[in-house]
Amino acid sequence: GLPNVGKSTLFNALTSSKNAQAANFPFCTIDPNIGIVDVPDKRLDKLHKLSNSKKKINANITFVDIAGLVKGASKGEGLGNKFLSHIREVDAIVHLVRCFDSENIQHVNKKIDPISDFETIKTEILLADINQLEKKLQKNLRKKITDKQIKLLEDTLKKLNKGESLIEYED
């Protein structure tokens, strides 16, 4: 999400910590905050009891709190390059938008508009994806990938440039 929408506050709540500083200024988070949360599972408890094993290791989720993204991030605005490099390393994204007004918490766009904020983030990630695909398709990188991979990248780039969904892919 954009700066000051509550990402660090949500991170602290999910991880039961206060590791992420939450303050009333943009880019309070520069370096990612990382929190690991165990996922309780009653089935694992039963297996642990049945097996009499000495140790029980729950599955866990690693949450990463990263800096907010602003318009122009795909061109390096704000902490865009850092943000985009951090977001490439995750398996899933929680997109948080601000839907509340408060005189005590500033908004980077001076106006509360969750739909516009959502579109800004979506567009910046899309532009960064297009940029990555174009880099991979440059001549000097083509030597390192197969024809099938080139076709996939080209087809994906065409779809993204048209604003089409990538939910399905057909050869």
C-alpha cells in the first residue's frame, strides 16, 4: 500500500510484536521488518501426542513489512526501487488501502481515495513487471533462455501491455 495506510500497524498485530515502527510520516519503514508466526494445527498436536516425539514443529508464516509505494515507484520515485526489489521476494501480497480519515495521520496524496490508491499500487507493480519482462527479453539475455521461455515472456508482455489478466495461460 501507500505510505501511512497502516501496513506496519497490521504487521505488528499479526506478529504480536512491536518490531515495526508505526509513525505519522511517509517512509517510516525503510528496511523490511520480518516476523515469523506459528500456525497452530490440532492435527499436528494429535500426531505429536501419538508419536511421543520430543519436538513439535508447527508450520509458520513469515510476514514482511515493507515500505509504502508511491506513484512513480516503477521509475524510482520514493523508495520505489527498494520496495519493488523487496516485493519480488514474497509469495503473496497483502494489499492494504486506507479507508479512514484522520487529522492525526497524514496521507501522501492529501486525499482519502481507496480506489485511486489501489489503482496506483496496481499500476506501479504492473509497470515494474513490464520493465522486468522487457529486460529479460533483451538480446543479451535471450541466449540464456529457451525458445519456449521466450514465447512465454513475449506472450505475457503482450497481455500486460493490453491490461489483460494473467490468471490463465494457454500454449
